[in-house]
Amino acid sequence: DIQMTQSPSCVSASVGDRVTITCRASQGISSWLAWYQQKPGRAPKLLIYTASSLQSGVPSRFSGSGSGTDFTLTISSLQPEDFATYYCLQTNSLPLTFGGGTKVEIK
Amino acid sequence: EVQLVESGGGLVQPGRSLRLSCAASGFTFDDYAMHWVRQAPGKGLEWVSSISWNSVNIGYADSMKGRFTISRDNAKNSLYLQMNSLRAEDTALYYCAKGRGSSASSSPERWGQGTLVTVSS
């Protein structure tokens, strides 16, 4: 099975900051990676699929990059509504596997 | 509008069984793969299982293989998860999710609100 290592587990940031979250796969997964945002008490929301494709309706301050084993989610200018937990998910092969999550907190 | 409504959760004793259902609407159900994803209280997301549009391709997380069975009824626009030999560590909120495509490995795109399963004596 493919293991996904996400870092950091928590980041403190201010409104307007640039935030970067990384995800590393235990083996190459091409571009088969998705990113999700989850707010407390809410279902996850798809932000990015195939590593860099922005899901419809998601603000352009979110972007994804990477291929192979190393991937990045960037929030270019953090907004108040972006404080949440973010997860990566590899969709290269079954079983699918999530990263451990990154909580973005208010500094 | 895509709607996914899970049901069937509840309190169950260890070793017993439970069947979750997910009623889908707002899209052509038999064009898309479907997933179950769970989240234990205060923990991260854990992918449970997925099924392709035609039920040919199915996958399970290792810890659920042999105990859980996913299925779908395209005529009823419904997804199911049969959970047997339940353990305390299966306690979680179980989400149903629609895939972006027809493949069992397509990214979960739209999610229901979840149904809570509590395994306890």
C-alpha cells in the first residue's frame, strides 16, 4: 500500500500569509493526488485533483503542484475562511490513502 | 444539485453487524464511482472502500478487508456498506462520497454529511 506523509501537522499563520503544505508518497503516484479542506463539523471539500487541477468553484488562491512522490498545496494569501484542516489523498491505486492532515490555525 | 444522504448508523455491540446506506440524487448515479470514507472522533480521514460505476472494480482498506462489503444498486441510486465483526476502533462518522469519474480510484468529489457508527458494549 502507498503511504502518504503530510507536513507540517499544524501551521500557525496570519491573514494574508502564504501557506505551503507538503505531501510525500512512499512510491511514485504520477499526478494522482487530491487535496481536501475540512472545517469542524463539516464534510470534506475537494480543492485540487490530479495534483494541480482546481476544482470548480474553488478560489484561485489555492494551487497544487508536484508529481511522482512530492506534492505541494499552496494558499497564496490566507483568508479568514481558510482556517481549517487540509488532507492529501493518493488516487493512483487502490487502496486509496490519505495523509495525516495539516491544521491551519490563526496566529 | 448533488445530494448524498447516509443512514443506518447507530450504537452496536462489538462483534455485531450493521448496514449503512447512501441515497444519491442530482446526478446520473450509474456513471460514477462511489466511496465510503470514515473519521473517528477527533481523528483524520480514513478511506474505507470504493466501487466502480458497474461494480466490477472494488477496493478496501486493509483493516476492513474481509469484514466490510461495499455494494451498489444503480436502479435504486443507492450505495451500501455491510459491516461485520465490528470492533471498537470502527467507531467513526462514515461518509458516502461520489467519485469524479467512473473508476474506483477516482477522487471523492462530493460528500454526504455522514452517519455515526458507535461500537460499544
